[in-house]
Amino acid sequence: MAIDKEVLDQLLAGRDPQELFAKDGLLDELKKALSERMLAAELDEHLEVEGAEGAMNRRNGTSRKTMLTGTSKVTLDIPRDRAGTFDPKLIAKYQRRFPDFDDKIVSMYARGMTVREIRGHLEELYGIDVSPDLISTITDAVLETVAEWQGRPLDACYPLVFFDAIRVKIRDEGFVRNKAVYIALGLLPDGTKDILGIWIEQTEGAKFWLRVMNELKNRGVGDILIAVVDGLKGFPDAINAAFPETVVQTCIVHLLRNSMSFASWKDRKPIAQALRSVYRAETAEAGLAALDAFETGHWGKRHPAIAQSWRRHWDQVIPFFAFPEGVRRIIYTTNAIEALNSKLRRAVRTRGHFPGDDAAMKLLYLVLNKATEEWKRPPREWSEAKTQFAVIFGERFVI
């Protein structure tokens, strides 16, 4: 509903435009006036209900209460009743912050800002002095949401799931340890992306991965058609122990990037072009022949560790050649997991280290949750790959 122009003219009359949105400006005055008007209306309704029930109650003045908003502090006159039974819905008895204030802090935290940076930002822009404990309390409330999200039911069929990890420094038992954060990103039959979960573990191994797979099964996952992994130790066996029919495929992008680490920066582009003949070969035999040619060629002799890296993972590369071009493209060219990792690394880079697993999980969840809001449509390669999945996997590809 539009506000009458005459009302706006009355509000703006004689005011400096520069001060309208400043501290104690028109916006804060409106928040105060509207809040007090709504509280008075709540008390009127409360007294009417009690009067209809035969209770004797009436107004008893006001009490002052300072509320934190997203832009400043506002002092409100909270109406009281003589019986003390009035509990306003707009501002609860012990509430000291408007809801939008909490949302702003959580949003800043999700963007990777530290508690100190959030405090400085609120002080500099709005003149609000907020304690670090208050900021931590607000963001800690996210942990309940994380627990619910981590245990939510999942879909029965995921045609494609990417498993990846990044390293994060976390304080544990008095020492700062380099822990791994594992992420599972799934693609549903309609092409929708879904983050299945986050797990923090100091060491990886078959037992850990089997626990993760069993957790996914318990949450409703009945089948994974293709699992793309980064050569993690014990992972293929753990996947097949829980999902025997799943095809485990080494991520070509990761394999390419890892092998590039053996070469200097200026050599990486021509080496990447030379390796295209390996992973774009028609068959596994042709790919192996191309790898042999690369190894005996200029770049292979100059950087022998590259070909050795591919050979060590060749058993997990072979399944890639059995798929048609449409499926290969979705496995190789999708950058969804890389985009997530990039956002996570950017958020944790300024932290140095986290005080504990909960602090790390809290930030990672918020960053991932914000990233999912940007997912508007399936990957463009999915329309072709979807048909190929339906042909290859038949009844297992459940839409």
C-alpha cells in the first residue's frame, strides 16, 4: 500500500536530506514511532480480551528499553499493564534486538567477515557498540539449523555425486590441526544441484568414508549412479561397499590440476593442451596410447612425474571412456564443486584458524547456504546428459 504524498511531505519538511538515514534520523524516528504504536495496539487488544473474560486490568505507564536495529540503537517506551500479564509479540520481554539486526550479522558472517570485522563495521557505519559475545551468540544459533540440515532426508536417486575436500586449520585439544572438510554435491535427475552434507575429519580412510556412505543411506539415498572423487584413499571401496552398482570415477579436472603441480606456471597451458588427447580419446585403449605418446614426447620427458600421476590413477580413469560425449562433458566440465570450494576458501582465508569444529561448520554452512541461493537452473550440459543417463542406466535412473 502506497504512503500518501502529503504524509511524506510532512515527514520531510525542514529536514536535511543527508540526515534522513543517519543515526537518530528520520528512519530511526519512524522505527520508534511505529514500534510504539504497534505495542500500544497490542496492549489495547490484550486488555479487551482480559476484560471480556472478567479480569480487572488496565494500563500502568511505560518502561524504557533500548533495542539494537540494523542501523542504530532505538530507545522505546514499552507499555505496561497493572496485572503484569502483557507479553508483546512484536518485542518479547527479554528481546534486545530487532530480527533484521540478527539477519544482518549472520549475513556478514556468511560473507566471511570475522567477529572483529563485524564489530568494527557496525561501529563505523552505524555507531553501534556490539560485544563479540553477542555476535557469537547470534551466529551460534545457526548450529541448530546446521544439525537439522545435516540430518535431513535425501532423495532416493542421485545420478551424479561429486565428493571433494578442502583443508582448514582448526584448534583441537590445544593444537591447531590441519583438518579436511569434505563436501558432497549431488545432481538430481532433473538437474537440480543439492549439497548432501559437510563432514570435518582430521584423517581420511576407508572407515570414515564407509561411515559417510552409511549415513547417506540412512538418510534415504538408495542409489548413486556415478560418484566422482579426487583419488581419496579407500574411497572407491567404501562407496561400493554401500552402493555396489555405483560407478566410481576419478575427477578428470582434479587429476589434470594435480598433475600440473609438477610443472612450472609457464608450461602448464601447453601441457594441458597436450593432455587433451588422453582424456578426449574415444576408448580407454586409445587414451592409454595417447598417454604413452605424451610420456615419450617433449613435455613427458621434461616432466616425467605427470605421466606417472595419470598411470597411478588409471584404473579410476578407465570408466570415463565408457560414457558417451554428453555424460563425459557433465563429468568433466561442470565447475559447481570448484565454485563451491572457491567460495569456501575465500571465506576461511581471513580466519587464520577456527577455535573449534563447530565454529568452522557454522561458517561453512552459511557460505554454502548462500551459494545455493544463486543456483537458478541446471547445468547447460545436463539436457544432453540426462538422455544418456536414461539410456545407460535404464530403470535405475528414476525421475
